[in-house]
Amino acid sequence: MQLIYPVHLTPAEEGGYLVSFRNFPEAHSEGEDRADALEQASDCLEEALALYMRERRRIPEPSAPQRGEYLVGPGSLMAAKTALYIALAKSGMSQRDLARAIGTTPAGVQRLLDPRHMSRHDQFDAAMRALGRRVTLSVETAA
């Protein structure tokens, strides 16, 4: 699962760019130039993902990019938390069941899902294994 979403940049009247997402209609930001707008888009995406997780909403699948759109993703920690959130929801397993499966408490699983908590990647590996998944990392050239 890749959490790379299309973003639309619209030139602003006062200069810079306005940022919007088709997959997250409530997510908007802006940047002074294209590079800043794309950086702000990544931060905005993280906030949108965090909001959906806090409100226990379904995370939308990324749409295919349309002509003129750019692709952005969250940072690696937020991507791991979001992927775990999605995998847990699809599994039908409760947080309590996952906690038992990985030898932690329900509060430990809640911390793994908390966008504001600094979690270790080995904890995600264990949780994903318990859900029949594995974590991989991809590194790409920045746009």
C-alpha cells in the first residue's frame, strides 16, 4: 500500500500557490512557491490523515493523478501509523486483540496509532506481522 496522494496547486492571486487534495476535500494549504507548496502539502496531508484516524474514519485510497497534479506522501512515521490503522481496520481485529498478539497493552497499540507519539519501527514490524502484513521501505529521488 502506497500512501502517495495527488495534490493540485493553483496559482494564488497574491502570489504563491494554493494546495488542495481530491481525496481529502477538507485539506487545504498554501506555499510561497512550488517547492514550498509541495512541502506544505505533505504537512497538510499528515494533518488530514491524523484527523481521519482520530475520528475513526476510513482513509481513502489514493486516486490516480490527473494531468497537472503532483504526488505527495506523509513522512515515514506517519505513513507507518496510517498503514497500521488501515491494516487493523481491514483485519477486523480489535486493538485489544492486537495488543495480546504482540505482547503489549491496549495503550501500547493506541500509542502506535497516535500521530503525535514517537513510535519505533520495530513495533510496527511486530504489529504488521500479527496482522499478516510486512513493512517495507522505499526511497525515491525528491521531486
